[in-house]
Amino acid sequence: MTRTYNLADLWEGVVDAVPDHESMVCGARRLTYAHADERINRLAHVLAAHGVGAGDHIGLYLYNGTEYLEAMLAAFKLRAVPVNVNYRYVEGELQYLLDNADAKAVVLHRELAPRLAAIQSDLPDLALALWVDDESGADVSLEHAIEYEEALAGASPDRDFEPRSADDLYILYTGGTTGMPKGVMWRHEDIFFAAFGGGGVGNPISSPDEIQERAQAGFTRTLPACPFMHGTAHWLAFGALYMGGTVIIDDHRHLDPLHVWELVAKESVNFLVFVGDAMGRPLTEALDHISPDIGLTSGTIVIVSGGAILSPSVKRELATKLPNAIVIDGIGASETGSQGTMVVEKDSEIPSQPRFVMTEDNTVLRDDLSKCDVGEVGKLARRGNIPFGYYKDEEKSAATFPVVEGVRWSVPGDHARIEDDGTITVLGRGSVSINTGGEKVYPEEVEGVLKAHPDVFDAVVVGVPDERWGERVVAVVQPREGAHVTIDDVSAHVHTKLAGYKAPRAVVEVDTVVRSPSGKPDYRWAKETATKAANERSE
């Protein structure tokens, strides 16, 4: 067969090269590449039998499990399009996304069935609900519903699908910091090179057939500790699969730091993936409670945070407690794929602001889309393998993916500047930056300093209206257990690291900082919380 840069073609190339290699491990389930491919073929036939074909969209309303990756690959085999669905959505949000995505089928865990059943009458195009049994015992009062394993058992395992194309579609829904979720549309070839590793991180394949040779040396054992519904998790998982490696899947529904480290040791994981401090801090602190006999410090492990940048204090702790670890912050977005990395090892210098080594396809642009000079603040942009737009939103597509002198750029909104050495400092999303007295304050920078305070467990920084300054900086803080954080403590701490105008003018203590399932701060919640507290104080 003529293989293309199609995600299903490339997967089948790896299967044929290393059929007996372990591909996925989840709980007691251990799948070789051949076994996984047989299950995926069966699932593709089930979907096809219910009318799912090229261009149709399939909602993945699932917790982490082999079923998530199986469903993505089954869709790709049919030239259909898997769509990630946030399992924390309430009914209105769920209905909006599945309707906006024109979902024809949904694969879901049984526990989530009642929520889908409540809105199914508002989704007339939904022709199949394929449910994965779990221990919930939830009522499955869904129309067109079939149990997952039962359906697979009765389906053909044959790989007898129509030819596919590198132009087939991959969609990743992203909530961003504001607005309703948007579906980012990628060609298969572009997402493969931009976010799925290209068959070798830093050394991509040069032809589709080369995937088989690379797979023969597959040694990567990756554990994505974040949800597959978040791009970071399944991007790194597919990066391992396209190199003939193994994806270790945590079957716990919520982050259990001790269990994650035990899984790392038990399964000889050499790539651990999570999102920012929301996961990184509890994982780091759990290392103090791990038995030395577990062997975590004996081997090299690459720890990757994607989707949110680790604060300097967490990076330093990880590198100190795991002296053989390489800690990597990855910069990127649903609209850009992976753009660059910042690497920290034991005793290496950690800058107060994140500075990334990036490829030549990345730069910083002014508002008029001309290139910024060194030291000038503009917007981070990428060209090359990038998406071609948002699903059903031409206006936002034109704004985020402009064409300049025949070159299409992705400019999702992160402010940045080019440094003298060619690295790029990323300041933060412009939509949440704070303008106080004419000075720009980027929340991520202040948050990183705050979280190094011994009494602060988590923090989000926002701006609230101020008659004199336009906005004033406010810290919404989750103290450590038994601690209390005052504005005097916070201000004095921040002044040792940052310019005075960046220091919070007020502190609001909360029991828990609200974050998205992917670990990103919920700035809308934080701003509402800070504004409400300010109003109560003024009254």
C-alpha cells in the first residue's frame, strides 16, 4: 500500500513493524500493537455499521482509558473525526459542544450516561451512543445505545478500509480563557509534525514509510497523568505510539500523586506528562512520602509539563528531589501545537520568566503583523505546520490565522519578546494581562513568585477595577493547611523578586483555587471572586 502522513496509516505502519510490542497498559489490561489494532478495527466496523463515515464527527465523552485512544484511531481509520469532550461539563455546556461539533456518535463512560440522556432529544443527529461499562451502575436510558465490549465482540477484526489522505481532519476543542469552546481544525500531516512528535522528537521522519524503521527501536514508556480530553495528554501519548513505545494509562479518575509515582516505578515510566502546578505541586510534595525502595531516583525520567508553565519553585523542587530527572516546560497551544521547550536539570539556573528555545518557525509579531525587534513585546506566532481555522467560525479563524505576504501564521494571543540569544520569553495571554497605571502585569509571572512563598499552596492573580490606577493587582490565594496569608506577607515577598507595580495590592483567601480539568487557572472565576471581595470591603 501507499502510506501517507495520515494518522491511521502511520499507526498501521507501526503495528506491522512491531506487532508484539506493548502499546497500551491500563490497570489489568495490557495490549500489544497487534491486539490494540484488532480492537480498533472492530470499533471502526461498529461505527461504520451505524452510518459513521468520512467527515463525520464522534464525541469522546470519556475518562482516561485505552478506549479513548482506540476511539480516536478507529475514527481515523474511517476518515471520521474524533472530538474531545470535557467530562466535567454540565448539561448546557455538553449540549452546546456536541451540537456545535455536529456529533453523529458519542463514545462515553457509563457514569456519564444520565447527563447525555438529559440532552439527547436536543441532538437529533446523534445516531449512536457507545457506552463503556464501569463500576458506576449508572442508568443507561439512551437511545441508539450499545455497550462497548459487546459491540466489539460481534464486529469484524479485518483491516479492510478505504484509502485515506494526509488532508483528513483532526479537531481539538479548546475553551481558551474566554468565550465558548472552539474546534481547532488540523490536517493530519500538520498535527503529526506539530504535536504528535513527527515520529521522533527533534528528529522527525522524512517519509511515511520511515515510521516502521523508527518503531523498531521503540523504548519510550509514557504516562500522561492529565486527562486525554486535554491535548497535552493525547499528543504525548501518540508521540510514544508513533515511535513504537508504550502508553501507561492511570485508571484512577482523580489525581492520586502517590499512585502516580508508584505507577512510574512499577511500569518503568521514562516520560511523565502533566499540566502545570495544579498537578506538579502535589506530585512534587508526594515525593517526600515515597519509600526510597521504590527506586525513583535510580533511573533517568523526563518530566514534561504542557499546557501550563511550572513555577520556578516547583521546578527546583522536582529537579532536587529527582536528581536524575530532566524537567521540561513545553510551550504551545491548541492553535499552534508544540512550539518550544525550557529544560531544567539539577543545579541549572531557572529564570523568573519562562524563556523557551524555539524553532525558526516561531517569532514575535507586532499588531500590524510585522516582526518585532529584539526586546520588543508583541504576540507569539508560528508558521509552517499549523491549523487552517476554527470549525464553523470564519471570523475568529481570520483573526487567529492571518496570512501575511502569502504566509499563514497562527497567533492565538500570547505576549512575548525575543531575547538577545534568540530565545523567546513568554509573558502570558494578553486577554488576562493587567493594566495598572499604564504598566502591563502578566499574571503568570506574579503567580510563579507567589507560589514560592512557604504559606501559599496555590494562587491566581487578576486585575480588579481601580479609580486611580485603572486596575489593581489582586492575588486569590489558597493557603497551605493551617496557614494564613496577609497582604503584608505577600507584598514583601513579591517585592524581593519583581518590580513594585507587579506586587498584589490585596489578597483574597479561598479554600480551593478553581482550575479547569486541564489544570489551567479559571481567571473568570478568580476575577469574580476578587471583585466581590473588593466590593464587600468598600461597603
